[in-house]
Amino acid sequence: MAGYRDLLRTPGVARIIAAQLTARFPNGMISLVILLHIEGITGSYGAAGIVLAAVSIGQALAGPVTSRWMGRWGMRRVLTLTTAVSAASLLAIAFFVVPVPVFIVLGFIAGASTPPIVAAVRTIYAKMVNSTQLTALYSLDASLQEVIWILAPVLITFVATQAGTVAGLVLVVVFLVGGGAWFILSPEVGRVRIPRSKRSFGTVLTRPPILLATVVGFLIIGSFAAVEASVVATFDHGGLEAGLVLAVFSIGSLAGGFAFGHLPMGRWALARRLTVVAIGLALTALWINVWWIGGTLFVAGIGIAPALAVLSAVTTASVKFSDTAEAFGWVGTGQLIGAAAGSAVAGLLIDGPGGVTAAYAAAAAFCALGLLVATVFARGLPDLRVRGASPIPDTEPVPTIH
């Protein structure tokens, strides 16, 4: 914790972390409020699910593209444009009653125009601190993002049920625009310039560490999505117990990030941290009891933020600075597809003869496969104990504004 306190004293670090967390707060609200809103209008969870799928597909397809645009047109221009389009699409969903196909199109546009805040801020981090501090900064970021998943679903559920889903969607837009403006206007966003990449689109995926981070991210986020679906199905479709258990899962991640995220990241760091997650998830399927599931998910959560921090550090350290934003875009796309796959697999199993027990087992299997990949290909990861997590320098100077 002393190291994190020193990190937060670095000029601009605390401000940029707070701004990006606020800008990303809608990520923890949008799925739930769209589901409730579209179901309320159409009376069909199926239609609501299709609209949500359109949002996710839009995010997955556009993530690497909008991230790469930041090197061509600048972060502020891309973030401003995407924020405006996404906000307008969400307001259209809130205030217009239209046929389901139109909602699907609006959902896709809202997803495709999701501001690439994660790619932007993790690219900025590489220029705010030295290489020895960067891994700790990624750990702090991965830990604090759990605040979103603890608070945002509770807040949006309360607003949507008490004031209505239109008010809920407006609240999402308020965070999107307000948090986005705070982040966009932060001095660090204007100070850091991403050079235009000289490589063709998608070339970063040919680098083994980036491909590995994308695949492992797909698998572990798929496991978390399967856990979420399983918990909701276990405790009466999202009752109080479900919310509390998922909050405990996130609290475990927050605690793990603060306690262990600062540890050195060698080639085996990812495998070691995923081992904790895999053990916790494997134990979850043994007994369908609120206390047991809460306890085992807390254990699993301890490894989550430290593992995600490794993925971020590996991504930065494996590409040139001009390619970092696009690389984070691809890793994010892998995670989005993983979330969709995990939810779909869990949903099918919940409706099948195995029920929620099979769904919890599937979550553990997703994570175990991620652990296997991280173990088998560990030697393909950079040893960040030796060189830190700073990106590979570009051959030309990176301009900054002083």
C-alpha cells in the first residue's frame, strides 16, 4: 500500500485514474438498464437479449478500429466523437418507442461508438511513470476498476426500479458525457501524442504475447461471465443474494489487487495468479449454498485483478508505443467475445439437465483452459522483472506538449 500511495503522489496519476473510472462507470450499468428497458417496452427478454448482443458485437468490432484511430487523429478528437455518438444513440433508445430491429441498430451504434477509454488511459500510463512503476500502476488500475462492478449495478438497479428505465438510461448518459469530458479535458490526454502506426491494421496480433493476452483474456472473462449468469440463476434471478455474492467476488479482486498486484511479473506470473482463480472457481461448483459460493468466489477473486494487471503489462511491453492503443483494442475485443461466449454457454447449461452446477463447472473449465494456455506458453511472455512494462520505443521521437 505504501508503494501505491507513492504512485498516487505522482503528478496527474490520481486525477487520470479518477477521471477514467468515472468515464468507464457506464460499463457497469448499460447492460442491465438496456435489458430492463427493452423488456419493459416489448415484454420479451429475448428481444432485449438480441439488443444487448448488438451492443456487444458493436463494441467488439469497433474496439481495435477506434483505438487505432487515436494514433491517426488524436485521442481527444476520437474520444469526443465516440462519446457524442454513443450518448445520442442511448438517448434515442431511452426516448423513442420503435420496432425491435431499430432498437437493434441503435444498440449496435451505441456499442460501436463506445469511447476507447481503456486503450487511451493504458497508453497514457506508459508515459506518466517510469518502467519500474508501470506494473504497479496497472495493478492499481485493475484493482480500482472493481469499484465499478461493485457500485454501478446497485445504483442503476435502484434508479431503474424507482424512477424508471428512461431515467436509468439518462443517468448512464450523464456519466458517459460527464466522465468522458473530465477524462478528455485532462491535461495528460492532450499532452500525450500517439504516433501513427506504420504497420497495417491487425499486425499487432502476429506478436505472440498480444495473441496470448487476447486468448487468455477471452477465456478468463468468459469464466467470469459464466459465474455471473450462474449466480443470478442460483439466487432467484438476481435477488439480493445474487447482488451480494457478485459484490463479494469483486471485493476479493479488489483485495487481491491491493495485496499482491505489486509483486514482480515474471514469465510465470500470469499462470500463478490464474491458479488462485481456477481453484476458487473449481470449489464453487461443489455446494450450491450462498455462504459457500460467496466464500469460494472471494478466494477466486483474489487472483483476478493481479491477473488482469499482468495482461495489461504484457500488452504494453510487447509492442511499440504507436501500436499500444490498437493492441489494447484487440485484447478488449477478445474479452468482449469471451463475455458473450461465457454467458451463452452458462445459459444453455442452466436450462439443461445439469442446471446451475454444470454452469459453475463451465466457468471453472473456462478459467482452467486459460490457466493451461498461460502455462504452456509462459516462455512466450516477456520477463517484466528485467525490463519493466514500458513499450518498445518507436524509431521516431514521440511529440509531447509541455
